[in-house]
Amino acid sequence: MTLPLRRHWVNVGWVLTVEMFWGVALALISVAAIVPVFLSHLGASNAVLGAIPLIWTLASSLPGLLAAHLTGHLPLRKAAVFWFHAIAGIPWFLAAGWFGMGGRHGGATDIAVFLALWGSAWAFMGLTIPVWINFIGKVTRSELRARSFGTIYFFQTLMGIAGGWVASRILSSPLAFPQNYAVGFLVAGACMTAGAFFFFPVAEDPGATEERGNALRTVVRHIREVLSDTGGVRTYLAIMILTVGGWLLISYYPVFAEKRFGLGIRDSAVFTAVFMAGQMIGSVVSGFVGDRFGYAKVAVVAVAALTVGFLLAIWGGTLAFYYATAFAAGLYVVADRLALFNLSMAFSPHEDNTAYLGAIPALTAPILAVVAGSAGAFIDRFGFLAVAYVGLALAAAALYLVVFRLKEPKYSLAGGRKPA
């Protein structure tokens, strides 16, 4: 059944209201500069900063394997999406309390507490993301899917720029460290919870359901199905692994650049704002490219932006390159996410595509987590630039695969388009 166009845009409008709050929240807790610089000022080395990509990759990907099992029997997903979003702010309220009221408790203790709370927050989001994507796919028109996701990310990142400005004001305020960050965590938690309520007006029709079987057997079945697919999934998995160096630009480069250019804490918030601007522009470009030329071409945009980002980070010797790298990294991240979401839905042969949305990122998560997490130890030993050259070489290999080897998938009901 085709969703009426007016209803499509009404639904998109309410989802954008959710993103108004979440854009601000995500900027205040961004893995691009905010979190790594915060940890570095708590005393974390580059090796410890490796916990950021390791925890984020595992926590945001592996729980998604259970998403289809837990929600597959639900014809309506709105209630689940609401609760998942509403309670996502709890770890950030706890972080605000720990660093706001308690101050400093010792570097190792503070780092451990933050990573535990941050990891639990993203583990919950890892469960949420596939269900949320499936929900958005249901309440928008299929032929406008990439554009709809692009519009959502555009607004989210537009508000993320505002969130970066808020973060810069908070971090440059008279509040002492880490109380200044605690205020940001508090605002992020409040925005996450408040934004969830705007899912209620979204109109949702019942969707496909399946019997709830054994969780382990369900997960194994989905993984086998994905790996047996010959329509380009395995090539895309290889591309995802080769782009693991993206974490060098997101989390390690801001700490390296802080020392290279003599920057302060406030500059990390500006980096985040420019990073969000790259995502904002990239969401518009990716949405147009996806609907006009196919989702595999969005992956081309992502890998090309990553390659350019490495070139800027390695050979950029002035502050202008610092912000240009932030922009390129933002463009890479949003195009990469949009390619992942839309290609996962397009590869899926099922109307309920939650299983593919969970399984595809989870299959590469262990490799990405280990490689990205160990990069910090190599940076401590060999320096950021030496490791960045390796990331550049891997990105170049990924660029070859995405341009010459990645097939545009056959579009099913889940994929959203029919072949021309």
C-alpha cells in the first residue's frame, strides 16, 4: 500500500520535531571531539581513547541482532520506539550527577564510570536503531526513502550545529572542569527524553509480523541469510571493514590537533559544530543521490569523503585544515550511515527489514572494534600521522571496491524502489 503523499510529509514533520531535540543532544555527547577531548582531560592516553571506537562499535551494533527477535511480533512499533528513545537519557542524567555534584574522583575512576555509562547508553541505542529505522521506513513513502532519511539527518545536524554552539558556550563558561561537561550531559539527557514524545502524532499502519522463536536460533538464521546473499552484501561488508580508519578522523584526530595547533577545550565544540555542518550538507547530497542514482552511489560519496578527510588531516598544517577535516569527516559519517541504512533495507528480501538492519553492521562490528580500538596504542607508539597513512591506504582500497565492485541491489518491498 502506498502511503498518501500528504501523510508522508506530516509524518516526516513530526519526526523532524524529534530530531530538533536529538540534534542538540547528540552534539553535546558527540564522539567527534567532545567525548575524546573530555576523556583526554580526565587523563586518558590515546590507548585508553581506543575504548571509544571499541565500545561504540560493539554497543551500537551487536544489540541490533536482537532487535528483530524482540519486535518482530509487533505489527505496530511506535510504542517501542517511544520507550527506547524516552529512557535513552537516563545514563546521561547519571553522568551529569557524577561529574556535576561529585566533581573529580580520580582519573581512573572517572574514566571507568564515564565509559560504563556511555557504553550502556550506546548499547541501548544499538537495540533501538534497527527498530527506529524500520519504523521510519514504514511511515514514509518508499520512493522517497533516501530523501526522507536525508531530510531527517539534515534537520538533526542543523540542530547539531546549534548544539555545538551551546557546547562551546558551556565549555567556555566560568564553570570548572568537569562540571562544565556535566551541564552538557544534563541538557543532552533532557533533550533525548523530551524529543521522544513527538513520536506519538506519527501515523503508523500495521506491518509484517513473525512468530517469536528462540533468540539464538533467530539471530543465527539472520546471519546465515545475510552471508549467503550474492547480491553485493559481502562486498559491502568488505568496504565497511576497510573504512575502519574513519575513527582516526572522528576521535583521535581532534586530540592530535589540539596539541598540534595549541587549541583549547572550546575549540573541540567548534570542531563538533563544523562536523555537524558537514553532516547537514552531506545529508542533502546523499538523499538526492540515493533517490536519483541508487544507494550504492551514496556509499561512493561516503568513502570519497573519508579519503579526502585523510588527505586533509595528514597534509593540513594550518587551523583551516582542522575545520576542513571536521567537515569532511561529517560528510563521511552521514553518507556512510545513510548508505548503511538504505542498502541494508534494499538487500533485505523481507518486508520487515529489521533483521538485515541489525545483522549487517553486527557482522563487521568485532573486527572494526578491535582494529579501531587498538589504533590508540599504535598512535602512542608511532604517532598519529603514521597510523593515518595506513587509514588512507585502506580508504583507497575501499574506494576502489565501492566504485568498481559494489552492485546496486535489487529493490524489494523493503528496498523501496523497483528496477527501471
